[in-house]
Amino acid sequence: MSSVLLTESIRVCAGGEEYVFSMFLHLQQTFLIMEQLGNYAVRRLIDKEMFPDDHILSDPLQITKRGLETHARNEAFRAFFRLPREENLLEVYESFLWVPFSHFNTLGKICVSENYMCFASQDGSQCHLIIPIREILSVEKPDRSSRALTVCLRGKRALKFSEVRDFERLAGTIRRKCGSTASPQHSVSNQMLLEIHEDEEGVMVGQKDSSKAVSTEALMNVFHPHDAENLDPKMLKEKMKEQSWQIHFAEYGRGTSMFCTKKTRDLIVRGVPEMLRGELWMLFSGAVNDMATHPGYYTELVEASLGASSLATDEIERDLHRSLPDHPAFQSDTGISALRRVLTAYAYRNPKIGYCQAMNILTSVLLLYAKEEEAFWLLVAVCERMLPDYFNRRIIGALVDQAVFEDLIRVRLTQLTEHMTDLTFFSSVSLSWFLTLFISVLPIESAVNVVDCFFYDGIKAILQLGLATLDYNMDALLCCHDDAEAVTILNRFFDSVTNKDSPLPPTVQQASAGSNDKGTSRVDISDLIREAYEKYGDIQSEEVESMRRRNKLYVIQTLEDTTKQNVLRVVSQEVKFTAGHLDELYALFKRQHFLSCYWTANSPALLHHDPSLAYLEQYQLGLSQYSLLFSLLQPWGPGTNTHSLALWAFRLIDENHDGLVNFKEFCGALDILYSGTFTEKLKFLFKLHLPPAFTCRPSPFIPVAEDLPHLSRLTVCAPDAPEDGVIRKSPERGRGKVDLQAYLKQWQDEIQKKEESIKDLPRINQTQFIQLSKTLYALFHGDPEEESLFRAVARVTSLLLRMEEVGRRLQENTSPSKTSTSPLQPLSPATSTTSPFQTISPPETIASPRPDAAPVETVTSKLQVAHLGPEPSSPCKTGSDGAPASPDGSSNPSISSSTMETEPANTPSDNTAPTSPTDMEWSFSFEQILASLLNEPVLVRFIEKPVDTENLLDRARKDQLKAQMMK
């Protein structure tokens, strides 16, 4: 952009704000790098499998300008020549190529990748060709003075290059690659493929079971075999088309190393003969190279996916009979079985896509003109190269191309733009055009001509035809008063499109009966396509790719806004946060997810990220990311046991035990801490110290801080926990196989979830209560009323222990198994704390409720160090007397002596078995703790203290990135 004040500046829109950068030395170069970085970030978030194999961009911290340029150059190279994703541009040489059909040398560039040698003329329009290394027999240097090379190919063909810069190096590279590709993977030659095309007989090969057999014949040849003796005028015209292509093959070559020129495009526009359609689709899409380099791959997929049950297979079965239902091929088991095998095999190959609607329609057309294995590789080429990001739940690729289509309408059809200020109508009506390549709106005999152009020119052909369609109906659209009327006009137009040259019989053709009405003018598909190329053929593929990149960020942001609105609408019904605070929390949560995905290649959030999931499940945090965010938003002072609390809170709110927390779960816990009542907050803290939140062994992925000595004493109750310490029980996300019953049960449990009563909470045992006390002490650290709070907790603890001791003594006296006859001893401060309280501290330090109790420093210091649990390596050590052992293996004298003191005085030690330590365990209910705390106003005030939400959110927003970098 440029203005009077800021000339040659770059404007960036992010998060609803605009940032303007200016004063660049190299403006265009900087803009290109920023565009590449934006595209890289988007690709990394959309396709997490894309970059691990690309060592240049696999680590975001190692990205360089050269790496971005190399990646962009490789992508452009693969897109232009329709090469597999594994190919990279390695070497480029300028040279002249002798073009035999034109009898002159054309200047261009030789591009060499791992398995291909390609040539494109200088402007790219005169000619280009692809030479698989597997097809090269030899390389000769006939004339050193002219720096010439002769590349000899299979089929007695030779290509002559001259004026090749560094031709010695090129010759050595080709010879070296020819030697390295002499493997079974590259042994299938183009001539062999053609012979297979011509000589195969029969419909099925493989096993007798039709569900496992693989069709070796295009369905059109089975249900409408070619009749060589038919002299119908349409058949005669079809033979003339075939003859034109045979002449083209003789002059330009046939197969993978055929010259593609302007004449090739002219033949495509006129329509491809029925007998050659499958072969040419394979050639122009690059699928022929995929199939040649992966022999037997499809058969293995069919066998592996046979009988597999998943969400994708269920959807495939549902849509099988909706795919061209009027065509005879799909009214029989032959066509339906072939369609099922191809779709299931692809879902098994690419579980990230799995199966999406419109794939069945496209695949059914591919099966009509290509053999089953060829149809599979054509589907791979379409889904993974030619229409990226089209076939997923969010159809991002289709939405991006619709945005490109709108931009072209504004530029090319200005009259229509002036009449219809809102062009979103064309986005909604044209979605099926892009997803099905016009197959769903045109009769099949006309739609295949569109598919011909698509495989040759890519998405550019669909954009051109869309513009031509609107241009043809311009006058009628300008007279429309609403969208419904415009839709009717376009539907009527598509019904009138015919293919007058189609040799298919009436039983196969799908032209609407309404198109034969006298009042309806017919439109021939060949004329429509020719008009599209004449009027809009100047649209360049590079221009389309640039528009795609520009619109992708906008489309994704629009989808993100929709996701955000749906998530906030659901969560806002269950929390007390204001709309503004909830919006800020969502931004923090989403940014934490993105930081994890972008900077950590193997983060749980990235590995389980799946945009096809429900809105609430799209953005989730693993434990590490949750801990960082929790530390920024927790409402207590800096002395809080943040790491431990984050671990326990994560385990508590991760209800489905998948090791991930979504935004709803995150907000539910935070809402209690920020806006909950005294009872709700206390219950949350209470549950943090119960399983599954508080366990017995430390989680290996949380670092033990120096001020958290108690964490080193915990043990884990699940010895088979995975590496990250989280047991995952939910269905595996982002995979082809999904346990639908588990998802339904999870959903049903959530619907039927009732409000938890405090009476439903289990009792808290000795170890858990000690940890709860320590947690409360940590919460008070730094508070102005710290000393009063410490003393209040000491009084509550003493009261609870006295209550427990009274209950135990009463139970002992009423128990028939006890032989003691002495009366109950009077309860005193000393006797009330001798037994269980010894595990925390001596009675004189914390148990006394008197005002002259020990100083708070003595209380807290002894509380923190008194509980010496077993070492993690030996969680169940006991001494010889049955008492729990100390870390060094010896018996704990304080515990053993206190155990003895709790026994009645006249219990005969020689006739009665000693009481085990577990018999002396004590526990408290939540009601007891709640009632005791309510007697301490200072504690109630502290827990009910309002939280400055605005200040906490503002601080978290400023410190979030800093915390990530310091991690």
C-alpha cells in the first residue's frame, strides 16, 4: 500500500488491529518473505504431516530466507509439472531443445529432481515435457563445441539439447540417476503401461470374492463397449477425434514424455475421445507416474482395508448408491464394489482426509473411464495435489477458490458486480461447481469434457468455465430481483447444456428431458468451453496461485471467527464470565494452542489437532501448555504451588482422560476459582487432593521445583502410564478408525451429568489431608493476613484431629472385637494429638488451639518437613514392626510409638496381634472440613475474596509469549 504519509508500506491486519510498516530498503522482497511466513504458518496448522519430511522447514526455530525460497520454488516446480510431493528441484540448466514438429530450437530450462528430468520453454506456453529417469536409456555428448546432449528414451525416441550450460555436469547427473533408479520400483516403463492398456482382457483379476477383486477394465467399456462397425454420424466424428490424437501422438510422442503444446490444449478443448480419456487423464494429472513407481500398492491397500470399520467406511456405504444412480454401471454390483474399494482404500491411505462428500461423485466418473487402480491414483492426484485442502470437513481449499472466483468476477464481470454488490451469492451457488468439477450440475456426457480440461489446466479451467457461465447468463442475471430467481436461471441453463458429439447411447446419457423443449435453447458444452478459453484463457496459473495465497488467510480467519462464536455461545451458558472476559480467555487459550503447535513439533495438541472435530475439540492444550497458562491466570499469590496445582487441576478437569483439555473444561475450572462461592472453591481444592487429580507418584513431565519437596514423595497408582504421565482412554483422534460407541457414551454421560452433591465426595485420607494443608499454607504466602491465616489453619487442623480421635475412641469402645475394659480416657490436648497428628508435627507445635500456641514459623516449617513418605523407587517399604519405614529403610519411631500409645492401656500385647498401620489411618469428610473452616472468618474472607479478572487477563496477555520463550 502507499499513501501521502507512508509511501511504500506494508499493512498487516491481525487480531482486529492494523499494523503499518514502512521505510524498507527492499519492500517487495520483504513482502514476499512475510507472505511466505504467513503461508508456512497456515500450512503448519492445517496440515501437521506436511513438514516433518521437509528438513528445511521442519523446525520453526531454524527457518531461513533461503529455506522459504527453496520451499516455494519446490512447490511451484511440482505444481507446474504435476509431480509427486517427494520431488524437489535440485538443478536447473538453461538450454535449447530441438522441437521436431516445429523444426526449430526453443529456449527453455531443464529442471532436474530426484526421479524426473523436465523441460519448459521460456514462456511455458510453447511446450513442456516430463521425462521420468526410469525412461532414459542413455545420455550422449555428440558435439562438445555446441555443448549438446542427446537423451535416448525407451520407444526409440531421442531428445536433443544444445547450448547447455555446464553440460558435463548435467550428463553426469543423469547417468548417476539412471544407475540409481535401476530398481523394481522404477522398472515399469511407459511402453509396458501402454501394452497393458491394449492387451488386458477380462473384467476382474485376483480372488474370486468380488469384494476383494480388482477391476482391470474401465466401467464404460464394460457397460458400453466400443462398436467398431457402428457408422452412426456421432461415431464417425468420434473416430475422427481418435485419428487426430493418433496423428498428435505420432508427431509429439505418446506417454509420459509427450510434448505438451498449444495444439495439445486445442485438442483437449474439442473433447477427448472416449477410448483415450482414461489414458490422457492419467498422463496430464501425473497419476501415471505415481502408479508406475508404486506397483502393487493399491492391491495391498485393498487387502489391508478389507473389512475395516470406521466413520469413513460408514459414510462411504451411505453414499455408494447416491453416486450417478441413473448410470447402469452403478446399478450393478460391479460398479458399486469397485467404487467401494477405491474410496475405502483411499480413506485407509489418508486418514486425515478419510472420506468426504463429493469424493464419491468424482470417483464414480473416474471409474467410468479408467481402470480401478488408475481411478485410485487419479483420486490421489486430485485430493493431494490438484485440489489441496478441498476434501476435509472445513473444505478450506474450495472456500479459498470461491474467494478467488469472486475476485475474478469483480475484475472480469464489472457489469454484474455493479448490479450485485454482495457477491457471496456466487460463493454459495458455485460450491458444488468446485467440489465436483461441474459433475453434479451438468449431464455426465457434458461434465466429462470439463474434467478433460481440468486434468490439463487444473483449477484454472474451472474458474474460466464459471466466468463463462455467468457471462452467458449476464442479461438474465441483471434482471433478477432475488437470489432464488438467479439460482433458477443457472439451474435452467445447466439443464440446457448438451454434448451433441457424445457417442454414448440414450440409456447412458443424462441430459435433462427439459432441454428438448422447443422453447429452451440448447448450449453445446464444446462451444461453452471454447468460449471460456477465448475470453478468459489469459488467466495465468501463477496469478491464480497468488490470489489463492492472498485469500487463504482471510478464509481461515472467517472460519476461525465462526468457530469462536460457536464455542463462546456454548461456554457462556455454563460460566459467569462476561462476554468480554470470555473473549479474552478464548484468545489466550487459542494463542497457547498455536504456540504449542508452531514451536513444538511433537506437542500433544499438534499430534491430536484435527480441524474436522467439533468446535470445542479443535483447540486443546496438553499438560505443559496448560501449566503455562494456569500459572498466568491463577488467582493466588506468587508463592503458590503453581506446578503442582496445575498438574492436579489438569488431571481433574480432563474428564475423558485423553491428555488434552478443551476450552470448555478450562473455563469451567477457572470460573470456579474466579467466581465460585466459598463452598464451590473449597470443593474444588478438596477434589484436587483426591484421585485422579492427586496420585501417589510424581508425573515425569512436571519438573519438581526446589520449593516443592513434597512432589518427590508422591507415587503413581498406574504403573503402565504412558510417557507423558496421562492415561488416554478416549477414542484416538485424527485417525480413520473411531470408536463411535465411546463417543456416544461420552456424549450421553455429559448430557445426563447431574450436579455433584458434597455428600457424594469421598473422604480424604491422611496423606491427602496433609497435602491439602500444605496447599492452603502455600495459598496464604505473601498475603497481608498471612500469620492469621496460618493460625486459623492450625486451629482447624487441631479441631479436625480431635474430632477424629473422639470418633475412633468411641468406635474402639463399642467394638466387640476389643478386649479392653478400661474406661475412655479424658480428652486433653496432649492425648488428642499423640497418635495420628505425630505424622505432621509434635503436639505442642500445631495441635494446641490455645491462643498461646507456637509461632506460625514453627508450625509451617514442621508441617512442610514432617511428612516423610516413601521414596518413589520403593513406595511400600515397612519396618520390621509393621510401621511405615523411613526413606533409609528403618522404622519411623514417631509413628511406631504413637501407634502403641493409641492402644488401650490394659491390652495384652502377648495375646493380641498388633494393630496394623492401616487400622490407624484416619480420614475426614468434606462436610467436616467445610464446617471447621466456616468457624474461621479470616479463612472465609480469604477464599471468598473477589478476583480482579481484568487485571489478571491483562497481565497474562502481556506475559504469555515471554513465558513460552522462557520455557
